[in-house]
Amino acid sequence: MHKAGFVNIVGKPNAGKSTLLNQLMGEKLAIVTQKAQTTRHRIFGIYNEEDVQIVFSDTPGVLDPKYGLQEKMMDFVKDSLQDADVFLFIVDVTDKDAPNEFLVEKLNKIPVPVLLLLNKMDASNQEALIEKVEFWHNLIPKAEILPISALEGFNTDIILPKLKTLLPENPPYYDKDQFTDKSERFFVNETIREKILLNYDKEIPYSVEVVTEIFKEKEGIIFIDSIIYVERDTQKGIIIGNKGDAIKKVGTEARIDLEKFFSKKIHLNLFVKVKKDWRKNERDLKNFGYR
């Protein structure tokens, strides 16, 4: 008997969805920072054992879109709410804001199991945790609630066995040696974008898109040329920095991570170009993979 199915991870921005995906996969597939809206695309992580295949889907955090890019990000979320066999709804226990009504309503209506993961419990106390469990039990009665810490790996070891009991009998959807649906270039783009999120403040990281134009291997070295697109000339200057120091730091940090990811020596060239107001331009968004 072989089990296989789609397990979709949903929640607000910065709830810990990507950290959880990486923890469950034992592999860094999704970039992680403390900034909201780090995840822009829907990323599949394919977990394989001899008798089971779990296709995890990490999605952008649910938000009220303000411009074209955010609308496209929410389209990925809406897609994920239609094709799951199980939902992992991840909630930040330190979040003081009201729950997202759209998500709560959807999860109550969807006829598939929901595991509600109260994340960052290492930052909470027992009394507050009991209150949160009761609050969410009343809000989504069908959900099974598990307190976890995705970052610390606390209680995450019980998620996989639980999912295996909930998945239907199916043959595998993907080859057993495949661990993601994304291309090598996608991971290069995301690694560079992560370093920009970590190294720049304010609007800069959100105005950036990365496109890898060259990815070729020769004599055991991967040669990569990537373009960092920004919306304004002033942003281009900030990305490059004084005498190129800022972009050099991004390139060095990205190269180190990519060498770990690909287990090969990397030669990385970064270029910066301006594409005015790309986040609001339908054609640019489509070209960048936001259909």
C-alpha cells in the first residue's frame, strides 16, 4: 500500500510557514527572514519514503493586496486552498492581531483534515498557550491543534507520522528522486533575494526581483549570471552601494549558500537593472513568473 497526497501550508505572513517546510523536508527549499512577504511564489517540497510521498506546498502569507504583485501572490494562496488532501494552518502564538477571516472561513468549509499548528510556542508560556488552544478550537472546531516551534524543531517530529495516517492511498505524483518542482535557476534567484532581504531596509527588498540568465556547469564549476531588477534609479544606487561594497556582500553570501545547496563551486556575477514600476505592470509580472 502506497500513500500520496498534497499537504498545503497556509497562514499569515511571518507565521513560520517556510521554516516549517524546511524543517519537515530536512532541506532548505524556501528562503526565511524576519520580514513579512518573504515568500512570493508557491513552492512544492516533495518528501519521499518507500511507501509514502507527501507533496508539501508553501505559499505566500495571506494579506490584503495593495498592488499587482501582492494580488498575484494571493492567487497562489487561492490555488492552494483548492487542491489539498490535508492543510497545515500555521499560527504565530505571539501575533496579537485578529485572525484572517478569509482563511478561517475557507478552512471551516473545506472538507479535508486541518492540522492547526500553534508556532513559536518557545516564546509563550503555558497559560497563554492554553488560552490560544481554546480560542482556536472555538474558531475552527474541526482542526486538530498542535503546539510547535518550527525554528527549534520542537514537536515537529510528530507532524510527519500524523500526516501519513491522514493521506489517501495513491501512487506517487512525482519521481521518487525529485524533492521539489522548482528549477535550479529559481533557487539561485531566491537565494540572492534572501540576501537582499537580510542586507537592505525599508522598501528596497520589496522592490527587487531576481532573474538568472545564465546557469551552466563546466569542469565542476557552475557559472551563474543573475540580474537584480529594481523600480527606481535611486534603488539601483543603494543596491550597488559605495564602490560596489553592498552588492559584493550580497554576492559573497549568496555564493556561500549556493555552494552548499549545489555541493559545487559557484562563480556568480550580479548585475543591477531598472524596470520602472514592475510590481504594478501586468506584463512584467507575467514575465517574472507571476501569472
